[in-house]
Amino acid sequence: MSLFTCFEDAITGGQTTMTVTVMGTVKYDSNKPRQDAFTQTFIMTTQQSATGGLSWKIARDCFRLIE
């Protein structure tokens, strides 16, 4: 859990937190053959729902195109 220590105070206030990083390709125009590579990182945290259960919420999201 020391990996997430820097997020607890600034973003999530000590709640359960995880980081998810994905990568892939995206195509913006179906008429063009070019696909752009990207990475996207989410910092997700738990929050109490209105019914008393826990739900995951995105606290931060970073999307980057790779050229």
C-alpha cells in the first residue's frame, strides 16, 4: 500500500484507492486509416453510497496520445 500513500492525503482522504493504467489505439475518423496510440490512467477511490454500500468513483483521470 505504500504505492498509494501519496494519493491518500491529496486526493482521497485515506479511503481505499487503486490506480488503473490502460493503453491501446483509438481511431477518430472512420474514413481515415490512421490509429493513434494512447495511455490512460485512472485513480479510483471508494465512497459510501446512499444505500450504505461502497461504490468506486474516479478521483483523477489522465489521457495522453502517443505520437
